[in-house]
Amino acid sequence: QVPLVESGGRSVQTGGSLRLSCQVSGFDLKRHCFGWFRQTPTSYEREHVGQITPDGTTAYANSVKGRFTISKELAENTLYLQMDKLKPEDTAMYFCASTRTCPIMRDRADWGQGTQVTVSS
């Protein structure tokens, strides 16, 4: 059973909205730190988008603050990334990640396989 499975990525126009989902298996949403990262083909490394702590506190990169919202639904074992007012520069492969403690360290995280978001102008 794959522990983190993302879905919801697709093509959308500038200004549109998308909600990405990350189905979580084998991790406790109440005890682990979860986050979203993104990467383009030319990225040096995966860019941190935001994270949510076990108690539900969220933090975001400046590039997405005020436009993106991370949430989790314990009953569904699912992590969400609501993306509004999308821009072409948001185009990337989006990954969810989990570690035992926050902040999420890339080399210690468990990763999903990613879901592609493409924003056209």
C-alpha cells in the first residue's frame, strides 16, 4: 500500500482554482507533519509550498501565501491543497510529503508520486 497518493492535478487557466488531494496510508495525520512541495523540470530542488503541523497550524511560502490553503480531513485520512488565483508560475509537479516532526526536511521525508498542475495564460 502506497503511503502517499496525490490526485487532482490538471490544466487550468490563469485565475482559476484547483484542489489537490493526498490520500494518506500508514501515517497518523494527528501525529505527523505534512506538507506540499512542487518542482519544475528546471528546478534545482523541490520548492516548499506549505506545511501543516499535527495540531493544524499552517505555514506557507511567500509565493503562495494568501492564495493556497492546506487542510487535512482526519476521517478521510486525506491532506488537501486548495489553490486559488492560480498563475502560470504555479505550473509544476506537486508532491505531498510527511515527516515525524516539523519542519519537513526533504532528505527525511516520505513522498508521494506527484500530480501535475499546468496553468495557462
